[in-house]
Amino acid sequence: MKTLKIAIQKSGRLNEKSVELLKNCGLSFENYKSSLISNVSNFPLEILFLRDDDIPEYVQDGIADLGIVGENVISETGVDVSFLQMLGFGKCTLKLAVQTHSTIENIADLNGKSIATSYPVILKNFLDDNKIKAEIRTISGSVEIAPGLGLSDAIFDIVSTGGTLKSNGLKPFAEVMKSEAVLIGRKGIENEPLIVELIQRIQSVLRAKE
Ligand code: PRT
Ligand code: ZN
């Protein structure tokens, strides 16, 4: 029987819940921090531990059959994959925010302004849809400090509790997208018997949690 591969985040916000979900599905595997691949002993499955940013492309290209990743990362990479199951963890919202004293109050006010983000693709699509012309400044992290440093007029970033925005003197003014962790699969894989079985197991774990 062919061994399937599932890609999950190696470390970070989705790692623990992804491992827990697979274990709750009755899958038995070692979870060493140092290893990048783990074999499931009681199901024909290998687990690949990756940076979350790499997961959508691995699945699209068929290097992995399945993946667990945030919807935001899927949208940002623009891949063509099947959404197999929403997983209910890793929930967050991508928002536009400005300094509390800013004169920017709505998205129309962003015309001619600059916005710092680590999600330029999602932001560009949103700005285009709303016919806003703003400059996108792509930075890889610590986006919240950009307005204070004079690098941008606004930011576009992930928010969950809002604590980080607040402690950096920022306030959100528009919501662009909601996101949660999702099980994705290579296109066309959804009817393969092992995939169907795995999705059924995941769904019963999720139902038991309700
Ligand atoms: O190393 P790797 O590349 O794999 O991980 P990463 O550092 O890129 O991502 P990671 O582990 O931080 O997040 C993985 C996924 O978790 C994201 O892609 C989202 O789908 C989801 N998620 C859920 C979040 C948050 N909540 C979140 N709060 N990702 C990031 N944050 C950040 C946010 O950007 C902010 O700077 O956490 C900070 C605190 O948020 P507040 O609002 O709770 O203060
Ligand atoms: Zn990442």
C-alpha cells in the first residue's frame, strides 16, 4: 500500500494542535523535536515537519499529499489545492491598523498611503478589489513597529487577542479576512480510500470536541 505524506508545522502556533489532532485520530508516531520526518506505525502515513510557509506548495506539487496550515498562508501563496476540512484551531483575523492618533479612519483614507505587512498578496488583492492605491511595504516580521518607526502609515497583520496592536499604540479599523487551520490535499486526492478514512477520523475527533 502506498504511504501517504502529511505536512504539518515544525514549530510555532499550529504545531502542538496539529500533533494533538493526529494523535487523537489514533495515529501512533514519535514526535522528536529534532526529526523532520516521522513514521506512523499503525497507518500508512509519514509526517513531514516543515515551516508553515512551505506547506501549501509542498501539497500543490505533490511532495506531500496532505497538509495542515492556516488559510492565510494558503491565500498568500496562491496555490491550487483542495480544502478538505476546517480544523477549528489557529483562529485569527487579518486586519488593517493605524496608530491611535492617526487620521486614517476607513479604507478609502488609505489612498496614497503606505502599509507595512508580511502578507503582500492578500493585501494587494484586497486593495485592488476596493480600488485603493496604496504603497505596500513588505517586511518579514515585527510589522507592528513600522508606523512608530515612520516606515508606514498603516499596517496589515494577523490579530488574535489584539494585545500586540494595543501595546504598540495601534488600533484596528478594518477586517480583511478570517483564518483558521485547515486540512488541505493535493487536487484530486479527496476520493482516495485512505484519505476518506483519515478525514472521517478527523471529523469524529472534531465532533467529540463540540
Ligand atoms: O516558523 P514558521 O514559519 O512555521 O511559523 P510562523 O512564525 O510563520 O507562524 P506562527 O507559528 O506564528 O503562526 C502560524 C499560524 O498561526 C499563522 O499563519 C496563523 O494562521 C495562525 N495564528 C493564529 C497566528 C496568530 N493567531 C497570531 N496571533 N499567527 C500569528 N499571530 C501573531 C500576530 O501576527 C501578532 O503579531 O501573534 C501576534 C500576537 O497577536 P495578538 O493579537 O494575540 O496580540
Ligand atoms: Zn511562517
